[in-house]
Amino acid sequence: MTQTQKILVTGATGTVGRQVVAELLARGHAVRALTRDAAKADLPAGVEVVQGDLTDPDSLIPALEGVTGVHLITFGGAYFAPLETGPRILEVARAAGVRRVTVLHGGEATPLEEAVRADGGVDWTVLMPVEFMGNALEWADGIVASGEVREPFVSRLSAMVHEGDIGAVAAVALTEEGHGGQEYVITGPELLTVGDKVAHLAAARGREIALVELTEEQAVAQWRAAGHSQDVIGFLLEAYGNTPEVGRTVLDTVVKVTGQPARTFGQWATEHADVFRAG
């Protein structure tokens, strides 16, 4: 049995941060959650919510008292710009006795992640998840309204990962030995096409879903109508039309680190089935 530790989770109200909190609690650890607005945190009972801001590292000093591990995000501030405060964050963390740090990779190199990698005073682990299963929530409105998913590149493959498994890998790395200096690419257990995902969602909600394949031009028009910027549209065309190998390669990171098999998209679909049903 791992000894109970107190872990500070930054970005605790985000998609991954909430899962890190949940997994730490499930493993019997004490969780302190950092947020810029404690009144809006809405975190589970038993979580100690504290106010602080990663753009002001000295505001973290009270939050770090008695903490052995910290989960970090790499963006912060009002507009979620890449954080430039990594060296000072690590300095105050070391001074508080923090031994382990996980950092959620933001899709590209960031100053905070670079600072973590360069630091010799803590055991750091970089978490590099591929596409989130939760991205399928973008289809919910169309499925509820018309029973269909409209997407381009429907044969593209994804090793998409359950957000809970990202949290589980983080929780282990933050509380157990042997994960320092590691870069963990985190995937799900299977490769899925868009059609595979739609089939799982249909089975989970108990009703058929039509898959309508869009041309590239139709997809661009749909994304533009949804308010996406040209930069985002360009990213989507590249990510979906030319998915990098890392996004379509299944790895056994989850089971190696946690001892439990990675959760499937079918499980995720069942957990979220109500979102895809008409009210």
C-alpha cells in the first residue's frame, strides 16, 4: 500500500486535471487543488481548494506547504498563454520539499516544460496524451438534433485515449518511485476510424447514428460556420487529413504504469451515453 501523500494539482478544473484529482482520491491520497477562482471550482468533497496563479509563482508558496508532488499545466493567465514562470515555480516547489512533478504536454514545446526537463532537483515526468476520447462530445449536438455525424476523412485512424487513463498515469507518477525523467506517450488500447467511434456511440445510446462524409471543402465551410479561426481550421485539416504516426500507434503505457488495461472508447461511450440522447 502506497503511503498517503498530499499532491497539488494545477489546472484542477480542466478536462485532465479533474481526472488527476479523481485518480489521486481513488488511491487514497490527499489532494490540494489550485484554481484562480476557488468559488467556481466544483470539485469532489475532500479536495482542499486553494487560490493561486501560475503566472505569479510566489502565490503558490502557501499551496505548496506539506506537498510531495505537483501536477503542472503549461499555459496560464487570462488568455492561457504559454507560461514563462517555470524556473521560479520549480524553485518554490523545491524549497517546499516537493519531490515529484508531472507536466501535461501541450502539443508543442513550451517554456515551462523545458524548465521542468532541465531541472535536476525534482523527479519529473512529461505526460503526452494523444487525441482525447472526449473530443467526441463535439458531435453531441448534431447527433441529438439530427441523428448524424458529419465529418471529413472518415477512414482516419486514432489511438484516442480515455482522459481517466491520463489521470491514472499522472497519479502513479506523482506518488510512486521509478518515473523520474520519463516521457510517457499515453494512448488508448485500439485504433478507431470515425465509423468505429460512431458505431460505439450508437450502441451506447441505443439508437442508430448516420455518418455523413464531408469533402475537405465542406468540412472547411462547416468549421468556419462554427466560428473556428483559419489557424484552427489549418490544424484540423492537417491533424485529420495527415494524422501523425504518434496519434495512430497503440502503446502499452497505461498498463505498464498503472497495472490496469487502458479503457476503451466503448467504455467512454457508455459513460457518456446520456449526452448523445435527446432530452
